[in-house]
Amino acid sequence: MERARHRWPGPRVTLCLLVLALSLSRSAAAVPLDRLEHRRWIAAEEGPNQVGAIVQAPDGFLWLGTNDSLLRFDGARFVRFEPAHANSLNIVSALFADGPLLWVGLRYGGIRRIGAGKADAFPPRDGLPEGAVYGFARDRSGAVWAALDDGLARFDGQRWRTVDAAWGFPERKARAVFVDREGGLWAAGRDRLFYLAQGAVRFRALPVDVQWASQIAQAPDGALWIAERRRGRLHRVLLRGGAVDHAWRTLDAPGGSLLFDRAGDLWIGTYGAGILYLSAPRSVAALDTAQRFGVRDGLSSDVVWRLYADREGNIWAGTSAGLDRFRARTLVPAGLPPGALNVALAAGADGSLWAGAGNQPAVRLGPDGSLTAAGMPGTASAATTDAEGRVWMGGPAGIYRSEGRRLVEVAPLPAVAATESPVRALLRDAEGALWVSINRIGLFRWQSGRWKAIPPPTAAPSQRMPVVAAAEPGGRLWFGYRDNLAVSHGADGERQWTPADGLDIGHVTAIAHENGRTWLGGKRGLGVVEDGTFRRVGLPANGLFEFIYAILPVQGRGPGADLWLQSRSGIFQLEGGELRSALLDPGHRIRYRSYDLLGGLANDPFQVLPLPTGVRTSDGRLWFSASAGVAWIDPARPAADVPGPVVAIESVSVDGAPAPAGEPARLGASTRRVVFGYTAPSLSAPERINFRYRLDGYDRAWHDAGRQREAVYTGLGPGSYTFRVVAYNEEGAPSTSEARYGFRIEPAFYRRPELLALAAAVILSSLWLLHRANLRRAAVQLRQRLEARHEERERIARELHDTLLQGFNGLVLRMQVIANSLAADHPARAEIECVLDRADEVLVEGRDQVRGLRGVKGGRTTLAEALRAGGAELSAGRDAGFVFGVDGQPRHVRDEAWEEVYRIGYEALANAFAHAGASQVRATLRFGPGALELCVCDDGTGIPSDYAGPDGRPDHWGVRGMFERARQIGATLALQGAPGEGSRMRLLVPAKRAYRGGEGRWRLRKQQGLDRI
């Protein structure tokens, strides 16, 4: 029995050719695992503990069976899962993804089926054997098989049934079950191997001695490899035309898991010896060259329970202490000396890379991979490559230039430069002069063996010296300063770009030239200067594109150059087409690819960061400096076609408690804080998943959340909301669909619609009652005023009766005595009799006025009759004729309007007969639907315009009284006249003030009530 004893060379897997760097030479024979990146999660680092089962679901999540629960892993977070309406899972021993369903095998017996709205439990009865579940398999007919400690079982879609001797499987133990690529089913019993061909109904027992098989795997050549748990044997079985080709070899430790990766390499997880790696094995003899990766190399434990390959090609190892992942590197370590910090990079014309660290001497990495010392004493803080391909470096020891494979001194630093003031930037112009920026000192120019200080562009202390410099192919020099300032120097002089020109990227820390454009990167994003105009590039506001320190234009596969950016958050590729769209449309959300973070930039708190941190060598490779070291990437490599991620809302909490179930969920009125936890599985690069979210009903735009996986909302008011989230992978591809969560916050009880309606009804009722009360109060006040007015009218009536009328009556009696004393044929007696007749009429009118003042309704004639009679009386004995007419259907006129219209009309007729000298006077009373109209006109001398207004003639009160009476009843009065054309009086009384029947029922009722007061 031969055992493999080869041990793999430990830490070099994760430290990336450490021995090569220490010896300053690069090995030509790199082991395959050197190109894999390893990471682990253990319980002490918030990871799982004792992972015994692994499977990937169709939605991309990784499910882990542990010693106390079932976990779901998205690449960044572990979430404990307990199925609803089922007992605790306890120790999970086997997992199998069957479409949307997840089969869970338990260590203490029983199977759970989770997913598609199901959470079925199958206890060890009704055909399901007892004991631990070791594994699952699904044949081409769709039946699911399970290997259990007490036998083999088959699920027919409805229930589990034990596979017994009727199937040709007499074993009472089943350790493993497997379906090969041809559809054949393999089952390992206690110490024998069984095979069920596709379509067959009975197993065939094979002459292979396998005791306690732990796992079965199939190689690309069709051979089956079987790991033994008890004796530690590794078997290779090949079935050819019914014949069995079998070989085995004993491992140093029992094998627990087997896995063939995409390249056909075999991974073996052992119980005590870590992981063994065999490159495309063709026989068990390949164990002689196996590489080993264990705890000393960074593995979480040497006891490996399960190996698994996900759809992205990552290799997962579940161990007794946690979870490990191996994946192919995108960025390849450069192999520089370990521990190098703040490395300044420059590319040589021969394809070499020159690296000057802030804590080590400068080195040169040749195109053949050889690493040699550059010969520059001390450290370097800045580097550049001039137009001739020579490398320049600056440090405390001065300025050095490449000569062959070494650096030679060119000049010491300016005398004013303190030793603690490092070189910030180097630049060589077309005349061969060297421009050097010294931190906190300023910008200097070296030519003909002398330093010349360049005056700063502004008086601001922060803009005393540039922090980055670059030369345009045409010879123009560009310098980037702090606080939004870029300066260029050329034959036409100096040109500045400031916030007044739209420059708003903060400190300018990166400059690159491409096809007539100058790209500027800074603290707050990216912009471009083209044709003398600065335009900002709209990048996602997720924090990833802050502090851009390197810009590398590279011709892409499409039109235009791609931009490779290095920020403090990582390395990003922006395609030329996306850049064009972003420049044309400020609202365009640019897509980008992101790459390994490498731990971020190595920003020493005591030293300035060398800029730029990225360069391109003549072989096309891009080199970047970060805290984890210097690495390179080939931009011409085929881009991975990674589909968009599947985004999911993991949790919703309301004021610290889980949100209620239901869609939409109904939240209480007292809700103060709603927290949404969301994720998107990315097992290869979870740190490169970016999110956008919004809350419909609250947000007006999308939030770029970057890598944040939680959204918090506070102070939401009542209403309906929908939370939406979208994820973007490292290629910039968005989710195929959004994840949504709808909910409604109920209003407070005092804001509920029914309560608001009731409150509105109460308020309206109160307003109505208040209005009625106001009406009653107004009626009382009006009654009081009318009573006071009535009392005043009665007093005036008494005074008129007791003084004027009685006195006038006495005068009439005395005149009558005088008339009686005259002879009957005396000429004066007839005249006196006429006067006495008129006096009697005046007395009658006076009594009528007194009666009206006392409110006594007499047998008053109609308004038309009264006006006709008044006009006839006034025209008696005069030369002027009188014509009276009525238009319209006569209507009942209010007493108040009757009195005022009559008085106004009588006064107008009296003026016409007395003063106009007219030959004819005409009066017309028109009963219109909207107004009562009275017109009096004559053909006399006409009223002067000065006397036709409301004031009338001085010391005369007729016209003024007419206007006052018109105002009292809300009427409109107009007097017109011209010399020789006669006069015209027109009175318009609105219907509601003139007629008794012109109001609505409510107004009529109110007026009748007032009439009764």
C-alpha cells in the first residue's frame, strides 16, 4: 500500500510567490493554486461553524448545513433559516437543490423539503429509513434518491419508499448515492458498490470493496472516484462494457469529500490533512504529485467535511471550523518584495516596471520577470516616464533617472525643500527641463543645473504646489491642485480651470490624455476637458468613485477608448460607449465593471500618497498599487459574461420588530422607523455588488446605495408605499427584476376617514347652528332697530299732527272764514276757494303721511294710478300736456319702494312742469323681470349738467332728495339734459327690492317675517 506524502508549499498560495519576492527573483514554474485567491469565514469572524453540507440554489444563494442550523449565504452575510411550521432542523447532514425545492437531510433522521411555498417534513416512517442522511441524487426520470444510515430510499413525487431486495439492493446501509453523466445510478452500501443502469429496474452488485464510502465523483474521462471514510482509501472505478476497472490508493487521512472542477482537476477534502489537489488525474498514482493546503496555509481547519463548486467556478470547502472559498484571481500579484508600502510606479520603454516604495529601496521588474534593485538610495515618493521612455524617480535623496537597468542621480532637491517634504509629482517638458512639485514648498523647474521656483497660480495656501502632473502628447503640461484647480502650461502661456469653468471635482488627483481630451479625476468624481471646455461625467453617487488617483485610457473593443480608474474603493473599467452616452446625456446611469479591491489604497497617515497609483507597461498590462501590494491585469482578456444578480429583500423591521406578514403589510399609525435589509447573491465578488433603491410614495428619485445592504426610513406619514431595490454586478449588469415590498401605514385614529367625516359633519353642523344663531341674533337686533324706528316714526307723526297739520288746519279754517266774508261774486272768493280745495288735498296727503309713519295700511292706490293722478294734478291749468304709460305686467310693489318711487316720480314731474317750460311731459312705468323702471322726460329747456348730479342745485333740495331716496331703496337714478333738448330722469329699482314676489322662498319667508315685525 502506497501513500501520497507530498506536502504543498504552504503560505505561497495566499502570499503570492513570497519566496520569489524575498529572493528578488521570479520563478518560472508557478503552481496552479498560485492563481487562486483564498478566503475563509470562521465562527470567531461571524462565520459559520462545522459546515457539513453545501449546495447552491437556482437564485444564486449558497445554502450551508451546519451543526446547529441551516444558513443562507449571499457571499457577504450569513442568515439563519428555520422553516415555518416545522421542528428545528438541528444538525444538517445533507443538502440537495431540486429546482426551486431544497431537500434537507438531518443528522438525527428525517428529511425536510423547503421552497415553492412548501415546508414539508418527512419523519423516519412510512417508507423512509431511519438514521443520518448522507446524500441525495436525482435521476433522469425525476425521482429523488437518498442514502441514509439504515438504507436507500426513493421519492416518487408523493412519498418516500425504502429500496430493498426487490430492487436488487439487499443492503441495510446506504452511505452514498450518485447519478453519473450517462444517467446511471450508483449506490454504496456497507461494503459493496451497486449500479443501476438508466431504465433498469434492478441494481447490479459490483466486485468493488468499498467500506463506508463518503462521496462519489466522476472525472472527465468517465471514471468514478470514491473516497472511503473508514480505511482512508481513494478508489478509481471505470465500468467498460460490463467489465470493472478498479484501483485504489491509501491517503494520509480519510477522505471526506471529492470534487472535479471545471479544468478536470481533483480536489480531495480529508479528515485531518486539509485539502489535496491533483491536476487532471488519470490514475490514483497522481496522488504522488498532490499538493496540500491546510491550516498552516490559512485553511480554517484540516478536517474538511464537504467540497462544492458553484456555478461561477468558485470552490467551497466546509470544514469543522468554518467555510473556505477558492476563486481565480482577476488581478495577478506582481511579485514585488513583501511589505512594500506606498509604491510609486513607472513603466519603462522595454516593458519593465519600476517601483519605488515609501519604506523600501526602489526595484525594477523586468519583462522576463526578473526582479533587481534599482540602485536608488533611500525611498521614493514620486515617479514618471518621459516621452523618451526613461523613468524618473524622486525621493529624499534627490532626483534619479534610469540608465539601462539602474537609476542614476540627476539632481538634489531644491535647497529650500525640507527633508520631511516629499516629492509630490515629476514631469519632463519638451525642452528637457524637469518640473518637480515639493510638498508644502511649491513647484520648481530644473534646467541647466539650476532650480527655478515657479510662482503658485493663486494665493491660497492649499494651492501652493500641484499634487499630480501629466504631459500632453503635444508638449503641453498639466498640473492638478487641491480645491478645484487645474493648470496647463504651453507655448501660449498658462490656462486655469476653476469652479467658474464648472470644475467641481474637489482636489484634482489624476490626469490622463486621450485623443485630444484631458481627463481629470479628483476627490468627487471625473470630468473631461475638450476644446477648452470642462464637462463632468455623471457617475453613480454611491461613494465608489470618490478620490480617483489613477486614470488609464485603453483602446477598447468598441469605438473610443475605455477608461480604467483606480479610486480608494477599487478598480473600475468604463467603456468608451458608456462614456459617450454619459457626456451626451447627464441623466444617463453609466455602467461599469469593478475589480478586486486589493484592500484599498495604502494611504500612510504620516506620508503623502504617491500619484498616480496605476500605470500601463508597453506589453499592454495595467499595474496598480494598493495596500495588499502591486498587481496587474490584462485589459485584453475576454470579459466574463456574468448575468445580472438576483436581488431579494431579506428582512423588514418596524421599530425594531419584524414587519407583519401580508401584501401589502399594514403598519400601525405609531410607526417611527422602517428598516429594509436587502441583498443579491454574488459568491465570487460580493464586495462588487452595488444597489439602488427608492420608496415610492416618499422618494422622488433613486438612491445609489453602493455596497450598503440596508435602507432606513424614519418619520413616514400615513399612506401607501412600495420599497424597490435593484442590484448591479461587477460587470454593471442590473437585476433582471426588482425586489419589491409594499406596505401601508395606517393613519392615527383621529385621522381615519370615518372619524374625519364625522368631525367634518360635527363642524358643519356647528357652523350651521352658529349661522342660525347669528340669524336669530340679527333678527332680534333688526327687530329692535325697527321698533326704535317705528317709535321714532310715531313721534314724528305725532309732531306732524299736533303742530304742522293742526296749524295748517287752523289756517285753512281762517281762510274759509275770510272766504265766507266775501261776496259770492267777489273775484277773490273763487281764487280763495281753489286754494282751500288744494289745502284740503294737502291735509289729506299729510294725514296719509302720518298714517304711513304709524304703519297703518290704508287703502292705497297702485303706483301707476298714483303717478298718473299726480301728473294730471300738476298739469292742471298749465300749457304743457301730460302723457302717462305702463309697460309690462303690473306687479305688487313693496310699500317702501312704492313710497320712494312715487316721491321721486312726483318730484321729477313737478320740476318738469314748474321749470322746464316744456310743451309736453311724458312718464312711463315699466314692470321689467329684473327691475322696476320709471322714466320722466320733457321737451323743455333741459336741466343744466351742473345740477344733474346727486348734490343738485345749491340751496335747493329737490334733486338731492331724489338721489337720497334712490339710494335708500338700492336703486339707480340718472338725470340727463341739454339746453333746447329737454330733460330725462330714469330710475331703476332691482326686482328684489321693488317687487313683493321677486325673491326665493327663503327670502320671501324672511321678508314676510320682517313685515310682521
